[in-house]
Amino acid sequence: MAKTIISEGKTTNEAIEKGLKELNVSRKMVDIKVLENEDKRSFFSILAPRVVKVEMTLKESASENEHEIKPKKEIILSEEDQEKTKENLESFLGELKKELPEDTTYTIKPEKNAIYVDLNSPNLGFLIGYRGETLYATQNILTAIAGKGIENKVRVILDIEGYKAKREKTLKDLAEKVAKTVIRTRKPVKLEPMQAYERKIIHTELQGNDKVETNSVGEEPYRRIVISLRK
């Protein structure tokens, strides 16, 4: 059953903002019904404190944990398509390598569900970027290139110098550390903005914790996770 709350404020906007804060969601993720409007005040209530009530119901599609943890639709590539993606990537990476440090090496491993590309060199930090932003942008480019001439959807998984494994461990450690803080202080903690892939790691790490829950709030690219006591 969808979660519904009643929020109050001196104005409709104030009531809505309070409700959104309580639910930890954005405005487009709820259905809003004004129960008491500030414009409908009788002569006898004019001296009474102004209160506006709104009913806010969380849309079913707004269940963040289910949405972000739900596995993506499976991709199946034939051996012919796998070979084609490898040829596409070989051609591009061969040229790209000329612009990278001389000791850069790469591997391409096509599989039926994804094409795995690894770039290796101690001097590729600039291609990872802050929190992996450049890495993910490059991954999107490689996905587009790999899919040229192929009807089926293609997904490229790029890693550089083992960055993703290191980042995953960092995020898991962070999730456990913040969860303990929330349990001790009984106050929610809002994490810094993260990409969907990283938010999924946090959600997955804590989904088995019976004392805390996770929700994502805000709009991309500033969407972030809030860890709070389980209700």
C-alpha cells in the first residue's frame, strides 16, 4: 500500500516542502491533495493561526530501493555480434592509445551479456576523473562505438587500473560506517551526490540491515542517498 502522510504549514508550499522533507523524496514522486487551503478562511477564523493541510501519497514508482536495485534487462549478444563489438572497439582504442601514456595497455573481453574493457597504466588518473565521472563518460562513448552496425543493445563495462573495485570497497565501508552513526545518534545522514551505479552499491550493502533504511532524494546529477532509522 502506498505511503500517505498529512503535512501542515502556514502556506500550501510550506506544507508541501515539509512533507517532501519528511518523505525524503522530490515533488514529482508524490501525489498531492490540498485538504485545507489558506484562501478558504471564514470571518470567525480570521484571527486563528493560519494552517494549511495537504495529503501527500508516495507514488508506487517512487520506491527508490526497488527502482535502483532492480536488475537491468538482460542483454544477449550472439558470437557474431560479440566479434563485431570487439572489432569496433579495437579500431577506436588503437587510435586512442596513441594519445595516452606510452605504457598504456588495454584488454577487450566480449561476453554475451556485456563487453568488458580494461585500461591499465599508473598515469591514467585524468581518465578516471573526480569520483569516476570521466571514466563513466568514456564508458558511454565506448558503448556507442561498440554498438555500431549491431541491431541488439550493447553494454560496455569499462574499468581503469581497477578503480571500480577500489571504489566499491570504499562505498561499502562508508555505508557500514554511516549506518552505525545513524543507529548511535538516531539521526538521518545525507551522503554526497553519487551516480546511480554508486547509489546501488550503498542500497545493496544496507538492504539486509534491519535497523536502517536507505532512500535517494534530489534530481540528477545531484541525487544522493539518505540513511535513516528503519520505521
